[in-house]
Amino acid sequence: MRRVLLNRLWQLVLVALGLSVLIFFLIRLSGDPAGVIGGPDATPEMLQAIRERLGLDDPIYVQFGRFVADLFQLEFGDSFQYRSPAIDLVLGRLPASLLLASLAIGVALFLAIPLGMTAATRPGTWGDRFARWFATLGQSVPHFVLGIFLIFIFGVQLGWFPTFGNEGPRSWILPAVTLSTFIMARQLRLVQAYASEELTLGYVKTMKALGYRSSRVYYRHVLRNVTVPMISLLGIELGTFVGGAVITEAVFSWPGIGRLMVGAVTARDYPIVQAGVFVIGVLVVLINLVVDLLYGFVDPRLRAGGERTE
Amino acid sequence: MTAFEAPRPLPEMLPAERRFRLRRGDIPGILAALILVAGIVAAFTADWWVPQDPGVQDLYARLAPPWGFDDYQPGHILGADELGRDIFSRIVHGGKVSFTVGLSVATLAGGIGITLGVTAGYRGGWIEAVIMRLVDVQTAFPFLVIAISVVAIVGPSLRTIIIVLVLWQWVPFARLAHAKTLTVKQTEFFRAAVAIGRRGLGIAVRHVVPNIIPPLVVVWTFQIARGIIQEASLSFLGLGVPPPTPTWGGMLSAGRGYLDTAWWIPLIPGITITLVIVCVNVLGDWLSKRLDPRAI
């Protein structure tokens, strides 16, 4: 277990560094940030002044050295748009993003577990068919399309929910549902597949023969054995999930990191883009670390240092 | 990271002749395939048969609703957008970008991913370690975050989008090809081939690849869906193929402000994207059932 954790931490450093370097070179290769800051009316002298102020006229290796040194102090420079430190802006949006993400995962599991178990325990029934179609549809509707549909139905036509920004719990519902669909569909299929294999095992028959209620067998014992792959899938789908969160935030003008970054990208506000990519990279690796720890928590066999069986 | 793919032994390798017989469960899959083929053909031949030019602005038809609603303007069967451009033409022409990106990305990424995955599984050692570590890191990382940064910096164009997507989508192919190659290495026929002196590329192409193709076809289908979604997402954020080329994501994004007055402008492209993705996914599910020798 300790080896896994060390491995992860090492990966954390690598991913964060690699991404920052990638973004650094892409930005420097693609044109002159000074022109963006100065705007279309800037005179050559003004552009030169901006370059000097930001150190853009130094040789690229000097800039890179400074960039790496700054990186270790979490210093990404000031945002061009907001004139304040980019990292503070990004971290300031973090709570809103985490709120949306946890709500969405909550909704996803709340729907996926009962539907998946129904599909597994009652194959061929209407419940099973409904669950399968629900999963196919959930996997197929892109986040931004679903978001627009939900805004149209529940915001514009029915007027039940606000469709814009974060204004208390009522405004959380539509974005959370939108973001939850993909992960919900994937988890539903996984629960269904694993639970139906689990149901063929002897202990299920034994427990039923001993007179335990089916719901107890399914939700206490079968479900517990499905948790490990479920956690695993959460880790694997994390990348897609974060991408979906960016889109969802953009659709609902949710004040999170994703929307900040989309705005920064269109405004060529590179410090924010860099800080955002860095923070998201670190977060993703940290969450994967938590996932690895959860395995040990859920399955005691793995705590002893045993390898997960693939 | 990959604990959720249940280990199942590869059965007898593909039987040479398997008769194809239609069953009732095949109907959705075949229907989906037909719709997709029709859509692809329609999109790529749009220049020859779609009556209206997707860029022409008919100002009398501004915000005209689809057929069957009040104020319907003859000729604009799905209505017209805020500039009076015909939505039907733009949907059909917009399919060109979606299908080009989806098909080419999945195919290129498949080529790269299968090559790397088979190499990793067959050679082992440090090559395997490097490739599979890359797979792990890329799986975990949010593609879209990188994509929007890169596309915004480099500038959006069809080529940039395809390259960026390929650099991400090879991963699932590599993962599966790697796992399947390891399984094939355990089989009798593979050992027999090694015993009679087959090596290197020859054994990979002759004995490994043919036996791992069926599951990879399924991945290919799902990756087409992912490619289309990702292209549409980038277009929606304003980072897709730039105007005047119509794209579904771009149409949806531009029509967002008209949800309360002219819902057809954003909703029709949304329905189109969803329909296409549902078809691809249904096709993928069907193929995974049909191509799995165990299920027959």
C-alpha cells in the first residue's frame, strides 16, 4: 500500500510538471501575449513596455527558468483580465466546482445503484429494459445538449428552477443532474454487469435458502462486492467527468474553475489557463490517491498489501 | 486502475465459419447502422442535393419556425436561424465536420493505439512499462481541459482538432490491445508459432492482431461517438472549426440565447447530436454482443 502511495505522489509531481511545461511552450510558440494585453490600439512602444514588464523580451531559456522557479512557489503571475494573482482566482473558484462535482456524483450513485441492481436481479422485466435504455441515453446525450434541454423544459417552459449561476440550492439541481448523467450511465452498467455475475455465486443461494430477505442479500452483500469496481470506475472516468464539469459550468454560468478557464481561454488570459491546468492536474492526481486509499478501506484484502486482482 | 474489466478467458479462437443469422435482438443495431450510413452519405453528398446554401441569409425568413408551426416559411422545413439561414441545410452540411472528425480520429487513434498496445504486450520489459504508464497518466487526466488550452493557443482548425483528439483517443485502444495480446500469448497456437520459429512483426500481424480485432472494433465504434461529442463540445465553447463552416456544436451555442423565443435554433442541432450518438452507441452494443464468440 505504501508503495502505491509513493508511486502516486511521484506521478503527481510528474503530471503537474509535464503539463505546466507543455502549456508554457505552447503559449510562447503561438504568438505574442503583449499584443493581447495591449489591445488593437497599442503602439509599438507600449507593446515593448508590456514585454519588458512581463519579461517577455528575455531569451526563452531565461523565461523557462523563471517559470519553473515560480511554479514551485505556486506563482503564475497576474491575470491579464482581473489584474490579480491567477492562482488566487482559480483557488477562489474551487469550492463552487467541488460543490457541483460532489452533488453530481451523489445524484449519479443515487440513481445508478437501485437501477443497476434492478436490472441485474430482474433481467427481462420492464425495470431491466428501462434501466438499460436509461443507461444508453445517459451515455449518449452530451452534457451541453442535456443542459440546454433541461434549461428549456424546467427553466424556460415550466419556470421551476433558476438556470443561471449559483443562487442557493434550487439553482444546484439542473447543473448537478446535467453533470451526473454520464457517470450515472457508466456506473449503472457496471453495477448491472458485476451484480449479475455475483448473483450466480454460491453465497447468494445459501443466504436465500437460509431465509434472508432478497433485498438484504442484494444491498448488504452483493452490493458490497461491487463497490471495488465502482470505485475503480470513478477513478477511470474522472478525466471525462472533469471535462464534463467544465462544459456544464459553461452552460449554466456556474462560478467554478471551468467557467473561469473557458473565459480565460477566449480572452487569451494565459496566467489563468496555466494556473487552472495546474490546479486541475494536481486535484485529479490527489483524487486518484484517495481512490487508492478507498480500496484498502473497502476491501481489507488489499490493505495487507495484496495486489488487486485484475 | 483497470480493475473493472472482468477477467474472462479467451475461448476458442474465432471459428472460421459462423453463419450470420438475423435474430430479433438485432433489429435496433441494424436500424442504427442504417440511420448512420444514411446520415454519413447525406452529409458528404450535401453539396449536390441540399437545395439551400447553408450560408445564405434569407432575411425574410429570420427566426422562421419549422414546418407545422405558425409563420412557417415554405422551403425552410426545419425553420431558419437568427440570420435567416436554413437550419436543415446547416444540419446536413454540419454533419460533414462531425463525421469527418469522428471517423478519422477513431481510425487514426485505433492504428496508433493498437500498434502501441500490441507492442507493449508482445515485447514487455521497459517498452511495456513506458507505454502503459503513459496510458495510466492519460486516462486519469481531463482531456477537455488540455484540449481547450491547446486549441485556444494554437488556433482552432479541423486539423488541430483532429490531432489533439487523436493524441488522447489512442489510449483505450492501447489498453485493450495490450490486455488481449497478453491473453493471446498464453494460447497454444501462439506457442506453437513461436516454436516453429516465428518472430517479431510477422507473428504480431499474422497471429496476434487477427485475434484481438473483434473487441477493438467495438472500441472503435464507441470512440467515434466520443470524437463526435468532443468535437461538438469544442465547437460549443467556440473552439471548433471556425465559421462560416456550420457545426452542430456551434449552431447550438449560437442559438442558446433564443431558447425562449425560437427554441428550434438550439434544440434541433441538440436533437441531431443526441440521435447520432444514440445510434453509434446502440450499434456498438450490438457489435459487442455479435462479435463476442462467447455470446453465440
